[in-house]
Amino acid sequence: MNRLEGKAALVTGGSRGIGAAVALRLAEEGADVALTYETGAERAAGVVAQIEASGRRALAIQADSAVPERLTAAVDETAETFGGLDILVNNAGVFLVGPLEDMGPEEIDRTLAVNVRAPFVASRAAARHMGRGGRIVSIGSNVAERAVFPGFALYAMSKTALAGMTKGLARELGPRAITVNLVHPGPTDTDANPADGPDAAVIAGFTALGRYAQAAEIAATVAHLAGTDGGYITGAAIHVDGGFTV
């Protein structure tokens, strides 16, 4: 598969989980891929090594998405290294949950900085480098539309905000043939939320399919949106959640 041959991509938070799966899938389809990470340089280097083994160029950039200047610099570095930027995947996020009374200013500010402000900042920076046919894809969450457990209000609020951003940017960037979309994953088997974890059976039971997703299944939808076949999809929120929201 070389549908993304000659394309340059940046995946924020691409050192593990869904982000790593997306980075690897984009490279598999022919793109050169940069990824950001906050901590875990070794894991980031491992993803880079896998991408390079496939014959594509790769770059790992240490950047805390809560720091706008650092995130903007990561976008600019990607474009400078690869000679442009065609695809941005806003994947980095924080998952702070708990009782309402425990969600103080620090938790609120951190969640909004990483889950809401950062995708906007990165998209703004990326749009300056993108030509016609650019792609922006953000990773949301199934709980944006169905919060089945208490304690998720802050996180759900932050992911719901991405829907408004996606629609607004799709309208603004559409005349430049840049598409902007949102993917809402359901329960996904990652280090942070393993399919064999203590609450996994209950969580999987909320889906129509009765199972967790593999990160590669989320990445496949992102890759479709990033390619030419996804060129007439914009402003959309796509649920890859096994029927969690039905």
C-alpha cells in the first residue's frame, strides 16, 4: 500500500497506543512520519526504528502538548525536515477522571491545555504549511457522547470540544481543499486500558460487539481519512467504537 507515497505526517503523542499504531499505519502506506512524545524517549525511538525499517523517514520530537510554543515548534520542525506537511493527527491527550469535587484548577487547566488547546494550536501551525489536499484528523473519545461512568465530566467535556473545532476548521479550510475530521475510538486495547484489565469485561459489555478494539483498527480509519479516498469527507465525527454509542 503506497496511497500516501510522498506525504509527510505528524502524529502528536505517537510513541504508544493509538498514536503509535497511527504512525506505523501511515508509514506503511508510504508517508514519512514525525511523532511527538512528552516522556518515554525509548518508546518513541522504537516507533521511529520500525518506521525507518519500512523504508520511510521518521522523526521523534520531545514536546509537551500543553506548551503552545513547543508544539508549534514541533510542527515547524516536521515541515522543515520533510520539506512540507500534508497530514496532522492530533492524538496526544490526558485522561484525568475522578469525582467532581476532586477536579480542581490544576486538573482542569491540564485537561483543557492538552485535549482542547493543543489540537487547535497544532492545527493552526499545520495549516500554515499545508497545501491543497492537506488532512487534519483529531482523536476524540467514545465518552464524548456517552459517559457511562461517573467521574468523566471533565474528560468528556474536553473531547466534546473537538467536535466544534472540527466543524469550524472544516468550513474555514475547505476552500483550500484541506479536510478536517474527528475519530471517536471506543474501548481500545492499550497499555493504559488493557483488554484484560480488571474492568475490561464491564467496559466491553457496553459495546454492541462485546469487545475492545485493537489500536490498528482505529489507525485504519485515520489512514483512510488521510488518503485520497477520504478526500470528500470533512467536518465529520466518525465512531470507531464497536457500537458503544448505539
